Amino acid sequence: MTQFFSAQWTRVSAVAAITLVLAACGKGQQAAAPAATDKAASPPVATVDGTSISREQFEDYLKSLLRGKPVTDVTAEEKNQVLDQMINMQILSTLGEKDGLDKDPDVASRIALLRTQILADAAAQKYVKKNEPTDQELHAAYDAATDKTEYHAAHILVATKEKAEQLIKKIKAGAKFEDVAKAESTDNSKANGGDLGWFTTARMVKPFGDAVKALKKGEITPEPVQTQYGWHIIRLDDTRDAPFDQMKSQLSSGIMQKKFQAYLDELKKNAKIEKKL
């Protein structure tokens, strides 16, 4: 994990540094202290020449490094490493302000762009939180979904078309699919006789998904199917509609995308926009 944090420095340090700059009140000024009435405010995780690095800033930066990985996996030593990075950024940020770099047109433009991106993201998140799909909307979307079929299939993966053709002949001659998979397949599913469990074709590469859709229950592909992974022999075991609870997240995402696009279109309609590219 320590090496991961070091590698990520160059990717996100600029964003975090700008965030710290934006948090400051101006050149040479300290970050504003929490209001006396704000009892919930956390103490800063560090101060650099009187400028505070808030716990919120620290946690945001840490999450940006982890990219979805759980914060609970981070050790105290690794957190201190991240804090040291933020201290370095604050020192450099303060130096940059003293040197007037924030007035440089290129730097000022990048700061303005990041500010716009952060505010736009916050506005979008606020809309999403206030307009989450209702159960009625989710069930309606589920009923209207045209591609909610799940497939239960097994496959055998080999390196060449010729090998796959030989195995298809072997299976048609009476060999058990599962036994051939265990003996010949190069995929991890070989341990389960090639069984892939239940899946939607959206989770599979297109040639594989298209081949599965074309099969009837109990059939195997008459010809090998090529993907970037090699050559497949596929057997379709069963189909069913994906359960509502399993599709809920996907349905919610689709509904919110449509809602937000309509909301954005309305905002654009009422905005005075002049393109001058």
C-alpha cells in the first residue's frame, strides 16, 4: 500500500494542492477558523505556518488515492505518509502564492477550471440526493427493461480453433462437457467443469454474449467462438429474468441519468449561452 500511495502522488497531488489553495482566504492569509457555534467541526490534522489542513481535506485526499478501496485497510503509518504528502503540498502551495504563481494566467486558468469542476460535481450530487428514484419508478423500469435475461452457462477455453473443434467433436461423440472442461480448459472455471454461474451478457465480451444468446437450453456452440482470451466452446444450461433486487442499482443509475440529463437540458434552456470557439 505504501508504494501505491507514492505512485499516486504525481496523479492527484496537483488537485489536492489546488484544493488547499482554494481553501485559503487569500495570499498570505490563514484558513478561516471554524465558527464558535460549529461544535461538530473537527480539529485540523495539521497546521503549516498557521494554515490548517482540515480532517475533511485529509479524508478527501486519502479517498482519492484509494480509488474506492476501503479506508479501513489503511494503516496508521500509511495515513502519516499521506499527511506528510499534504504538508509538502501546503508548503509548496504557500511558496507558489508568495511567488505570485496564482496570478500566472495558465495557473489561474487551471485553478478556475478545478473550482468549476468541484462546484459542478457538488451541484450534481445535491440533485441526485434530492431526486433518488422511488420504488414505483424502479419497478416500472424493471418491467420495461428489454434486456434483463440472465444466463447460466459453462465454457471450455483453449488456445486454438483446431483444438476447440477437436473438443466439440469429442463432446458430440459422448464425452461429458464437465470432464473435458476439467481436463482441457485453460480458464479458472475448469475446476467447476467450466461452470460460469448466472450472468448477464453485458458482463461478457460481445462475441461470447452474442453466442450465448443464440443458444437454446442444453445446446453447445456448433463452432468455436473467438474472443481476445482464446477460443470458447459454450454450453447454455438455463435462463431466467434477473431478480429485481439484483438489478436495482443498475436501474437506479439509468433512471438518474435520464432525470439528470432532463434537468441539465432545462437549465441550459434557461441559460444565456454564447459559443465563441
